[in-house]
Amino acid sequence: MTEEKPTRRDLMKPVQLLGLAFGAALFAGIVTLISMGFFQQRQPGQAERALVVALIVLGVTFIVVLVVVALLLLVVDPAQVRKTIDRPVLFDEEKEEPDAAASGDTHPRT
């Protein structure tokens, strides 16, 4: 039985990456429209300004999320994704001293 190692492409497919970036950008654009009063029409020309700013925010957010998530995926080692970890993650790999571990005291005595 050979176990297949996941590839970077398996971790996050390009469609998922684009979908995540588009969803975040859409959210940022809608929040911008609402916060700038697009749906209230208080002054003439206010809706056009709000729409232009929302489109700029949408585009910038799309690009930033796309680049950040792609860079974060480069950090992940695909071989480590399915590796089983049977120890606490935040502890050192070195074992503690036997007398300190038995007494429950993890700090050295001064």
C-alpha cells in the first residue's frame, strides 16, 4: 500500500483560491457601499462616488487576498499535511528531565 503525498495543487485548487479571494473582495465592496451611503441618496453624485470607491476597494482586496493566500500556501510542506502528530504541538521535541517530569515541576529550582 503506497500512500500518495498531496501536492500543492491538492491543498488549494486554483478555483478555490480565486473563489476565496472573490468572496472576500465582494464582502469588502458591499461593506464599502453600505458605509458610504450608496443606498441612501442624500446628495447628488454621492452614489457614483461610493460606487467608484467600492470598485477600487473590491479590486485591491481581491489582489491582496489572492497574493497573501498564495504565499501562505507556499509555506506549507505538502508532505507534512497528512503526517500524524502524537505529541503536543507547542512543546519542544526534546524530552524533559526525568526528575522534573515525575514531580510535575517544569521550572528549574533556584
